[in-house]
Amino acid sequence: MAHDVFISYSSVDNTAAETVCSILEQNGTSCWIAPRDITPGVPFAEAIIDAIKEAKVFILVYTQNSNSSPQVVKEVDRAVHNKLAVITLRLEDVPMSKQLEYYISDVHWLDAFTPPLEQHINRLSKVVKMLLSKDEVRDDEIEKAIKTGTLKLGKSGKPGSGTDRYRSSWVKVGVPVASIIILLVAVLFLVPSIRRNFLGQMGPLDKSLAVLPFTNLSPDPDQQYFSDGMMDEILDRLFKIGDLKVISRTSCMRYRNTELSVREIARELGARAILEGSVRRVGNIVRITVQLIDARNDTHLWSETYDGDLSDLSNIFSIQSKVAQTIANELKAVISPEEKQLIEKMATENTEAYDAWLKGMFYWKKLTPNDLETAMKYFELAIEKDPEYAPAYVGISFVWGGLVQMGHISPEEAGQGTDALMKAIELDSTNAEVLFAQACGNTWSFWDWEAGESAFKKTLEINPNHAEARAYYSHLLNILGRTEEAMAEIETALKLDPYNPLIISLYSIDLLFERRYEETIKAAEKALRMEPTAPVALSALEWALHITGRYDEAWKVIKKDYGGIGLGNYFSQDFNETGYAVALNKAAEVIKISADSTFVNPFVLANLYILAGNIEPALEYMEKAYEIRETNLPYLRMPIFDIIRDESRFQEIARKMGLPYK
């Protein structure tokens, strides 16, 4: 897409950046912003470089977050290298980091820390248009702007002190060299109250949508699984439309019994439109009512009631695809022929198999041992009714994966999950969930990095809105040392599913890969406030606290983490009496005894010895973890392994796994 402006920002400030983009485009200025304008399948770094080269003006949304973002610094570097005019948009009055100051210390800015918001946005739009104009800017206009305070001088303190770097950048957009001193900063201060005032002004290019939990109007309250299933099925079809930004299920489900208004929900989720619905089922007769609401002004865009008969599943699937395509049309989203084919696809014609699968997914999402067992029974029933039903095999593989992840069984015992996944791939290699399961299996079970990445890319081609796929793909990219691409994927996942504790937990691991320890701690603690036993967040938190020397806090997290896998009683002693390392060693030695009679994941022991600084047994259990293909072993690039990174035995494990680092 041709564009004049490239917008650079920290993912934390995505709302402000998207707002700037929306207003500029409403005023006739074409913009490029990630991740919206990244073509699926194109590497993140490649897309960024090309977009900066093609732009004429570079806008930096400046806050404390962007100030400390390595990605933002790299984008500014590329902008200066390509001689773009750089406009810094100061959202916060914070000192500039030395890395950014190297490039933009001599700029001028426009502060707009207080309302009215519209005044500052209009000034920014005028400045951008002036930079893009071929007309000469008169010096008296500049002098007047400085005298009135519209423009504020940057660090240099006097007009005309810009570097040659900036002089050449202005020439590119047709502005005389003498006009260098008007390199501006417009500020967009988007606190929630201001954002509320602006919500009604978002432009037609915003194609973001959230689907709220459907209300179960059936006489039988046990039909909640069916109501949730209809919501999920419509969501699944919407996810396949690449021109839509669809908020994921987990973030939407928190609003099941909310008292918040549609406008407030949309504001929290970053969505323009909200879909509400209800389902009533009596026997095989189903009534689905849906309404699409424009959250900008709380008006109805469209509503419809559909009646269907479960004895003819084609009728139900037709309703789901019609709803998805109508919503896309209302939001002016383009549906490709391939997407339309996927949206209208039927996975099974057997009503009993479909109903059993819906129940299986309902229980699978609860992720407790009892619920996983119940889910397995329903998935097996679905296959009994329809042996060719691929999603049911995926469900079985998910159950086995959940049991391994929570430490209830060893990876060696999960062979049936692999068999189920292989069967699902054989039956339907175009199903996004099948491909997602394949991507995870290739990555964490088989350590086939190339096949894993290929499956992740295929998943995202079919479902660009798959937040979990993007989050796990970010981990694969970090495992391979491709940090820029990894952070782009996890930042997109956070936008698609901002209130999912799993996504936030996975984000904390990505931050740990980048050795951003304080941010890791904040993200992990946020996930744990939402889900106190989130295992990924607990691991990230204990490692970050340990690395930063906060051993008393780390010990508390370790006890909670290991309590979740039934080993909490080994950490009952007060480490202050024995010392942190001694306490960890003692716990590991006692757990080793238990391993003689029951399965204990060797990675658990390796982790304890690493924390204790006990290198020899740490290496021994890392090797045992390798022997059973333990699913945590791909994370060897994590800083927690620095203590053994130079050991030849550690490097041999990495070599055999095909990892591109020591």
C-alpha cells in the first residue's frame, strides 16, 4: 500500500498510535502502521525496512515506553539513514534516552499534555501536510509559531542548529534546507477520559470487532456449552477474515456478566464494533439472534434472527457463515475467495459428533485434571460418531498436551496425542487449529524448527487473528534468536487478546529472552493477578527475581510454582535459616528420592540445581531432559542458563537440538 507517513511506537502505546493513524488518514494523509499493514507471511523486519524506505515522513509516538524500546530505536535509525523527516510526538514529558538522543536531540516539538485533544491533532495534521507539500514554508510563519509557543525548541536551544542528517531529510520532501528548524513534535495525551471524548471520531478504516459471550436463553441452563459454542464458531469464521481485527475469545469472555456499557467495553478492548447475541435451543430447534453495534455512538449497524434445525447441520453452519460475512460487509472488510471458502466449510455432517465436540471444547477450556478427563470422553465420543471429524482429533491432542504441560504425565506417555494429531493432519490440513497443533508439536515435541515455523505461518495465513498462534510463534522466533520478529508477533497477540493471562504470561517469557527483567516481572505479576496459578507466569517471575538477586521474593514464587505440580511441601523450610542455595539443593535432593517411585520431570530438578548454582547435577538432569525430549528444553537461550552456557555438555545439547547458539 502506497503511503506518505510511517508511524513508530511502542506496543504499549498502540491505542494512541492507532488514533494518530486514523485521524491522519481521515484528513487525507496515507499512513503505514504495524501490524495492520504487514502482509501475512512477510518477515517483520523486511516489512519495516521496506515501509520506512517508501515513506516521506516518520512519526515517532514518544513516551517512556518508546524511549526504552530497542525496536523503536532501530526504526528511528532506519528513518535517519533513509533521510526522512522525523516528527516526534511527545505523549509524555520524560527525558530522552541517549540512544534516541543520538538521532533526534536537535528537534523541535509541540507539547500538548492537556486537553482539548482536537486542537493538537489538527496541528499535527497541518504540520504533516506542510512537510508533504511542495510549497515553500515562509520563515515568518516559523518565527510566529515559536513566539506564540506553538513550536518549542529542542535540546539545542536555538533555531537552525539541526545536524546535516536533518538537512538532507528535509530536502527529500521538497522543503528548503532553511526550514530545518520546524522539525516538530505534536503530542497526543490519551488518558482514558480524553480517549472517551475521541471515541466517536474514529474513522471508517477501523475494522476492529469484539464478540461478547452469547446469552443462553434455553430452558435448560446446561445448554450453556451450546451457547458458548455458537459464539466460538462465529468467532472462528470471523478470525479467517484478514481484513478484520477480531479480539480473541478469552478477553471477551470476561464481559459475560458485566455492567459496563458497550462503549466502555469497546474502549477497554480497543474495538470499534461489538457483536452481541443470544441462543435458544429446544431439542434440535435453535434460534440465534445477533446484533452489531457501532461503539462510537452506540447505534445498531445490523441485527438478525436465525432459526435452524440441528438435524440438518448445514443449516447451522450456513447461519454461522452468514453472520460472519454480513459483519464483514457492515465493517467494509474485504473477504478473499479463499477466505470465503474457509468460512463456508463444514467440518462434519453428524449432529451428535458436532454436539460432543462442542462439549469437549467447553470442558477443555477449563484445564483442570477432571475437566480434561471429561473433555477427552466427549472428543472420543465425537470420533465414534464421525471417525473423519478432524477437530475432534485435535481436541484429543490438546488434552494430552495439557496433561504433559501440567506435569501429570511424562512426554513419553503422550504418544496417543501425537497419533491423534497425525490423524487430524491427514484428514484436514487446511484447518487452522490442526495446523496450530502441528506447529506446536513440531516445535516443542519434535524440535523441528523449520517445520514448526512453516506450520505457524500456514496457521496465520488461514487465521490472521489467531492470538495464541502468534504468541507461541513469538517463542519459536525467540528460541531461534530472531528477537525483532518475536516481539512483533507477541505485540500483535496482545492487541488481539489483551486480557488473556496466557498471552500475557507468554509475553513475560519474551521479555525475559530480551533480558528486560523489570518488565518481565511486571508482565508476570499482571498475569498472576488475573490467574494466580498461571504456570508460565510463575516460571518467568521466579527466574526474573532470581536473576535480579531478589531471593526472598523468588523463594516465595518457587514454593507456589512447585506447589502447582505437587512438590510444594519440599519447600516448607525457611531458606533464611539455611541460605537460599542450600535450601534449593536440599529440596532437589529430596525430590530426587521421589523420582525413584514416581515420574518427576528432570527439567524440574535441572532448574532447581541451576537456581542453586550447582552446575554438575544441573547438567546431569539437563541431559536426562534431552533424553525424554522434554518440552521446556528448547528455551536454552534464556538467561537463566547463563551459568552453564559455557559448559561443553550444555553446548552439546544445543548442537544436537540444532539450535543456533551455545
